Amino acid sequence: MNITANRSFIKTFRPGDPEFTIIDGVMTSPRAGFEISNNCPAEYKSIFITAINAGWLKPVAHMHEREVLISGLAR
């Protein structure tokens, strides 16, 4: 039996990683975040906010290596 390992070209970025933040000279923004709808019941919003603040729920961004390379060249 032959097993072939393929290399993934997808990079994952988390808060604290240098690539997680986008800086264009005027504005700084995280690559990923959370948006809670105004229609979301207050009880759920409270649970989400608690989970985010406790570190149980974290934003994560994924980019292809080519996108990372191009964004690095644009700096």
C-alpha cells in the first residue's frame, strides 16, 4: 500500500499572528471577526459575547499561500 502525503497551500491566521491584521497606512483591521445581527435575541448575544471574551470562540482567517505572498509584496 502506498500513502502519499500532499502539502496544503492554505495558511491559517489567528489573533496575535502578524498576518492576521491588515494595515493599509490609513486603517488597521483584523482579517476575520464576528458580526452579530441586530435581530439576534439579547440572550444569545450575551452568550456569544461571553464566549468571545472568555476565549472560547475565536476568529480565524484562512488564506492561500499565493494571497499571503501577494499581500506581503504589496507592503
